[in-house]
Amino acid sequence: MAPDRTPRGGSPDRDGGQPAGEELDQAILRSAPAFDAFEVAAETGMTIEQTRRLWRALGFPELSGEKAYTAADIEAVATLMGFVDAGAVDFDMAVNLTRGVGQTMARLADWEVSTLVSRVEELEAGDEATGSRIGSALRLIEEVNPPFERLLVYAWRRHLAAAVGRIEAMGAKDEDLHTIDVTVGFADLVSFTALSNTLDRDEIGDLVEVFESRCQDVVARYGGRIIKSLGDSVLFVTPTAEEAVGVAEGIINVIGRDSKMPDVRLGLASGPVIQRLGDIFGPPVNMAARLTQVARRNRLIVDQNTADLLPAEEWENRRLPARPVRGFGLVEPVAVRRR
């Protein structure tokens, strides 16, 4: 699934047929581009502006006169417009859902390619070499993509069920189903920028992968979820403050106590947040991020709301000296520990 170094459209594939890049595209898309945007609009009963909005929402540049769309593109648009016409959602909602699909799938596709590119190199270096990285990529697509597509549908259903369950379990307000009460956690690697300047690209990639994967494992163990990761930091939520502290302690153990990893700082804050477009917003998010900036290495600090939610018979807390926290003025962070 790694593209050949031959420029797209530059030379024929290994069998002397169509350019290798086009062969790879068609193996993935399963059909060749044959329609322009006006033809897609005409086939689906949409306006050209609606067609362009959906295409932009997926994350692709506008293409008007080029034959850039396939029969599968037309079928997908027709399916989408089918449940819009049925009244399930309006067109703006459909665009929002499409944007979510586009952003999620773009990251997943990058993740898949970066993961499998090394496998392509292994195949070409071994006894099963085809004589072309394109050839090995095509074979890998044929073997991996069908079961991976089934896995995608399965994972989406499981996560959809979990997301619906969270709305009720995490106390969504009756008047606003977007608002939930959670504990927000922010984990941040110490001096990552300076460290990354001393590492090569592979080492930086390995470091980020270890950090994110270990955080993911710990968060999942305590019933939380990763909202987003930014390379050197991770934003997560848990239903309860106790679970969030468990996550924080776990991250300190698997990252901060590992001599091969940088130190880590963690901040927790609790309260209502707004869920929109796969992200969360609100004062607890900002507070958790700010607390990491004043936390000591391999230490956890929390806001007073989080400290108040921890059972007093199991936890003791200690107020730290007040310090200025951007956007909140003077704040007294709280250090917590098990009794």
C-alpha cells in the first residue's frame, strides 16, 4: 500500500499496461473515474453546490470539469440523499455526518498506510517479492482490505452502541443531550520539543507511537476514552473522578517510570462539557490542560471539583499554593493520593 516512487502517470506498470499509480487507485476504488461533478449532480438529483459541499466535507478539493468521480461516488451520494429525502436528517446534518466520516477516514487511511508500508518493504525483500513495490501493495490490498472493511463496520457499530450508552450513563441533561458530566484528563510529555530535535524521524515516530498506545491501553482499562492526541499530549475523559485518577496513575507508571521515555505531567478537572463533532468543549477541558502546565514531573494535580468527587475515606488531598492559570486567574491546584 506504499506508492511506487515512479511518478503517477509516468510509466506503465509491471505488465506494461496502465500507469502503476492508476492501477493502485482502481484496486482500492474498484472502479475508474468516469464522471464530472455536473454529471454526479444530475444523476443524484442534487444541485452542483450540494455536490461540492459534500465533496469538501469529505476532505477533498473541488473538481468541476474533470472526470474524477466513479460510479461508487454516485451510489454513495444517492444513498446519503435517500435518507435526507426520507426526512431522517436534513442536508446540513448530512454534511456534518459526512465531515465526521471524512476526517475519521482520512486519519485511519494514513494510519493504515503508515502501518502497512513496512510490510510492503518486507514482501519485496523476501521470497515472495513481485519485483515491484506496487505489485506487493496490490497483493496486500487484495488480502487485507476485504476483512478490514468488515472490521470497520463491526468497530463502528460497537462504538456507536457505546456512545449511545454514554449519553445516559454519564448523565446527559434532558434539555441538552450534548452536555455530559465527566472528568477530563490531559497528559503531556515534558520537554518533547527539545527532545524531538535530538531524534531522527523514526525515533520520533516510535516515541509518539509508544506514548499514544500505552495511554490508550490505560484509558481503555478504566472505561474512559481518548478524545484526541497531539503527538506529545493526550486528552481523555472518564465517567468518574476515581477512574480518571486511576488512568493518571497508570500513565505515570507506564510512561514516567520508564527510563526510556520522557517524564509526563497530568492534570484533571471535572464538570459539564459539550460534545460536538467528536470533540469536547468547556471549562474542565481548559482547566485540565492548564493544570498540566503547572504540574511537577510525573505528578498529578487536580481541580477542586475533582478532589470533592473523590471519597474522603479513600483519598486525602492537599491544596497547593495558588498560582496564576491562564484564563482562570489565581487557582489553588490540589494534590491527591490514596490513603
